[in-house]
Amino acid sequence: MNRTRRTAALTLFVAPALALGPAFAAHASAPAVPDAPSAASCHVEKESNGKYHLWGVGFPGGAKVTYSGSATGTVSTDKSGRFDVDGLSGSKFVVKTDKGKASLTCAMVKH
């Protein structure tokens, strides 16, 4: 009886995806690409000393990112995919992953 309930529950989840077509079913189960920071973002904030602070989140852990714009450089992300750079001289930056697959324009944060 327990097996029947599990099969019925599984059918409720699989059948709608298959009814929409094989392309939808395949898309729903496609794995994420590890180098693509789909949820990555970067921000710039003016510090009290007049310099700028650049930080990003959602990048692959341990990856190198390159920032360019008002200043340039390369920094590694921590295990959680975050990076921080303080003491910069400008507020406009673009961040690229180490393999150049993603490029983000950083948003200015104003308080």
C-alpha cells in the first residue's frame, strides 16, 4: 500500500512536466553550469573617507574575478563566492569572472 502511494505521488509530479512537452521536462532537470554566476551581483559604496568599497556575492567559491573601470585589479572570492575591495578611487566598475564567461556592471549603493 505504501508503494502505491509513493507511485501515485510521483505520477502527480512527473505527468504535468511530460504533458508540457519533452523540451520543458528536459529544461526542468538540466543541471546548472558551475562557472555561470546566475545569482551573482556586485555593488559599490562610498566610504566615510571618500574612497569606494567594491564587493560582490554569488560568484563561484575560490574563483578569480577581475574588476575594471575607475581602477583595475583581480581578486579571489572566498568559499561562499564573495569578494571585497576597499580604498578604491572611483565608483564605476565592471566585474568579470576568471574565465570571462560573465560580465556584470556594479550598482552604486547610496545611503
